[in-house]
Amino acid sequence: MLQTVFNFTKPTTLGLVDSFGFGDRLGLANPAHLRALSGSRFKPIVAQQSIRELSRTHRTPAEVMDAAVWAVFQEGYEFGFGADADHLKTKADIDLMVKNGFTMFTFDPGAYVHNEADTIGDNELDEIVLNQNWQGLKANYDDYVVEYVNKETKINEDYLIRANENNLKRAVIKYGDTLVHIKTMYDHLKNKYSTYKSEVEVSVDETESVTSPFEHYFIANELKRLGVKLISLAPRFIGEFEKGIDYKGDLDLFKEEYIKHISIAKYFGTYKLSLHSGSDKFSVYKVIGNLKLGVTHVKTAGTSYLEALKVVAVKDPQLFREILDYGRNLYDKEKKSYHVSADLNKVQPAKNYSVEDLIGLFNLDDARQILHVTFGKVLTDKNEKAELLFKDRIFKCLIENEELHYKFLIDHFRKHLDPFN
């Protein structure tokens, strides 16, 4: 109803501008997200949820959208916001999110990325390349050789892209099926919903294998040839982008590689570089912010949930103790679909911590990741009476302490945003 009266509550496509994705697993955080943006150059995406998260939280896309729309209305935010249907893997995923009004469609072709391409023996490459889906790629290998091998592409005054045939073969093997899948998803979106206003992001970040600058160029160039128009691309950057904690890796090397990646994005000029698993990557923000190059999209999700649990730790320590112990017992199972490295032995049973110590756990990587990846079970598990174990109590605490919840979120996200200003 709001959207029929107040046009500013309708999500839109944001285009080639700096943007920031605020995932909200509880549906209570978006007002604070919008407040945190004050003075920032970023445009917000305040309806952002992946199919994986929807499944784990038992939320519907409509509930995610309703929470975002109400937040925009509540805050009187009239400057335009995006809605990201995140980590879509199938055509059915697209259909579901179009039906619910999402405007940005993030395709996750990770299952089609062949990480082993980096380590295959040179003598095996030729046979594997010949067996690629060349029909789906609408090309042949000889075309690729002419396009890429021993050819210099001037990205800018300081950077040339060069590749030998070995580089090309590995790129084709690693990303050939990925390109075909992206094309299939894109055509479904654009043909079935030809009048629907949408923009597409491609994410290859949740893979084991790093995306080299040449592979980035190859992906972008081939998608352009196939008629796939991107608004953003998330490569797998060098180093470790684990969930809920800061970057692990050599920041000087990251900076060197990031400059190449952002230069390639600027060369094509039609999409921005996207930083996924962006929660709490403060050292990386400082690097990117100081460079002041290109257009950026940052995507966060679990860090807002952790700020909510911090409120619980402050205002209802007993509830938080129960959640912590429950998460410790679930972690080994729940971590399987996430990039994390927490050591359970470094997080003690909750009874061993004072109230002050409980709050301090939010500064410890191992505790953050245990809490981060067990959110689904914490929010949906029930007791023998079919009553929710934790969700209702968490919501009660947050609603009763709304301003503290907002303060924690605003302070935390300004730490994310300020390095870019």
C-alpha cells in the first residue's frame, strides 16, 4: 500500500554509482542502515537477501521487501534505494525475486567454476579445452586464440593485459561453464521479463581459486560479446575474505591486484567492482578508500546480526549465554557452506565468561564466526512444544532497546563507510 502512495518507497536500479548492500537477517536493522549513510557518497541497497539466507531464516522475499520499504518510509529516505536478490543459482530463483519486486539480480555461478584449472598438468589442458561447451559459448577455441594470445590490450597508461596460450586454456577451463550459465540466467531474466527494470551482478567470489586480472578481463570481455550487460562484478580477490572478520592476507599485494582489477572495470566502463563478504573488512576499506579509483559496490550481511546479538549480550546476558552455547554445539555442522576458520577450542562455554567478557567476545574472530554462521538455527529452531527457542526473545530485547540497537549499528557501519569518504 505504501508504494502506491509514496513513490520513493519503491526500489529502483541504482546504475553505475557507488553502492552499499545492507543485509538484514532480522528485518529490524534497515532504519539504522539508512541513518549510517548520512554524509556518505554510497547509495543504499536495503533489501538484500540471498536464497541461502532465506532458507535458513525461513523468511520470504516479501518479508525482506516489506522491512526495507517500511524502513525507507520511517526514515523519509527519498534518494533511491536498491533491492538485491542475492546469490541466485537457478531460473526459479529469478522468477521468485522478480515476483517480489527486487531490482538487482546477483547471479552466483560458483558451482560452474572449475577451481582445479589452476593445478591441472600442462599436458592435460588440450583435451579438456576441446571438450568445453563451445556451442554454449558461441565461439571456438581458434577464435579465442586470435582474441587473447600474445596480444597486448592497453588497459590504461600504466597497465597492459597480456596472456599466453597456457593462461587462456586455464581461463577457458575455469570459467567456460560459468559463462554459459550466466548467459542462460541473463537471457531468462531479460527475455521473460523484457519490460521489467533490472540490473545484473555476477559473483565468482565464493570459490577457492583466485580470479587473476587476465581472468577478470576474459570474463568481462566474453560476457560483453555474449550480450550480457553487467552493473557489477565480484571477482575472487587475492587473500582471505572470511565471514564476519577482517581481511587475512598481504595488504600490499591486495592493493597491487585491486588496482589492476579496478583498472579493468574502468576500461570496460559499464560495471563497478564488487566486494563481497564485505562485513568488517576494515583494513581493505582503508586501502580502497585511499586509492579513490573507480566505482565500488560493498556487500555486507552477517555483521548486522552480530550487532543485534551484541545488544542481547548487553541487555539480556542470560539469553546471550544460551545462544552462545547453542552456537558452539552447532558450529561444525553449520560452517560447511561458509568461508570461515573459527576454532571452537578458543571459545569457552558461556558460564566461564563474565558479562563484560561476553561483550568482549564480539572483538574475537573465533566467537564472531561461530555466532555468524549459526544464525539460521538460532532463529528457527524450536523446543519440544514447537515454541521458538530464541527468536521471539531476541526480537523482544531488540524492540525494547531499539535506540541502543540503532546506535550499535550506526557506529559499526560508519566504521565501514568512513574510510571511503
